[in-house]
Amino acid sequence: MKILIGGIVGGLVLFAWSAVSWMVLPWHNNTFRTFTHEQSVEAILTADAPTAGIYILKNKPSAFLVFNPQGYGPMKFKLMYDLLFDMLSAALVSYIVLRLKKSNYFSRLIVILVFALAVGILWHLSNWNWWGFSASFTLIGIADLIIGWFLAGLVLAKIASDS
């Protein structure tokens, strides 16, 4: 039952933080660049990449591009899926912290933060290394993860301590 509660409550905290992080704070948007001739790039991509997928240029210049000729699709579904993913990940982390024997609130919170840092290193630093993601995008992504999981961890560590 605590895993379910942790998943729901922790997922809601993660989702709320993500909304603030992406829609209120400017830090993510400041890491994106725009094309000088966006319409020309759009025309070339539409002609040369007829299906959705990940495209790369391996030479000079190099590029890693997620392309969907149909656009993003309805935002309500993206938000719904994101909330479900947040809840699932919070439930999995709840499972981990509930297995920590003889641990206090602070110890459980540290484990959650180490988990967030490990995910940040695995995901963001790997993409920085392999695909050339910018340092600012990478560092903000890691910071975003750590802050979100710190906030969710405050709740998850408490739920795990109420035995």
C-alpha cells in the first residue's frame, strides 16, 4: 500500500516540479537554439525525413535530431503520460526506500538523491558525451532531476518512515 501511496504522491510532486521547471523557470528554454532559416530547415526535413524518428548526421557538421512530421500531438496526452511515468518512477523508488532496514528519514532521502544523481549521470552525461548535448542543457537536466527528486524524496522518505 505504501508503494502505491508513494507512487501517487511522489509522482504528483515530480509532476508539479516539472511544470514549474519547464513552464515557469526560464532555464530549460535558455538551452535551446533556433535555426536561422527555420522554414528552409523545415522544408528540407519534411522532404528528406518522411517518417518520424531519430536522425543523425555523423560527419561534420554532426546532429542528433528527433523529428516528427506530424508535430507533437495533443498536449493533454503528453501530460497524462508524463504524470503516469512520474507515478511509476516514484512507486519504484518507494519500493527501494521501503526495503532499507533500520534507516532514518535523512538516510532514505540521501538514497533518493543518490538515485537521482545516478540517473542524471547515466542519462544526461551519456548524451553529452555521445551526442554533443550542450553543457548547459546537461547540467540543467541533472539539476532538474536532483531538485525534483529532492522534493519527491521529502515525501517518499516520510511515507517510508510511517510504519
